[in-house]
Amino acid sequence: RKVVKRNGSIMLKAFDCEEIKELERELRGEYKVLRRFIPKAKRKTSSEFYFIGLGKRF
């Protein structure tokens, strides 16, 4: 969490699981903007997606 500078951005690859809602809640508190991005070029059976966080708060 101390790697990203204030007002910095991240792109985090994630997979759908039970803990993902907790992670999303934490990230929403740390970034001004948080989006889920699902790439079009993925396997239909894959549960992968990306979190894109913009504007780190701390």
C-alpha cells in the first residue's frame, strides 16, 4: 500500500472469489475513482477482471 504515491494510479488483476468484495471496499476507500474493467478478449469461462484505481488518497 505504500508503493503507490499520493494521487497515483493502479491496475490490479483479480479473479472473482468470496474475498473480492472486501478488497473492493478497501480500494474504494483508498482511491478517488475505482472501476472494474472486464477485457473483451478473455475466455468466456474466466472470472478475471481488473481494478483500475485513480487518485490515491493517502
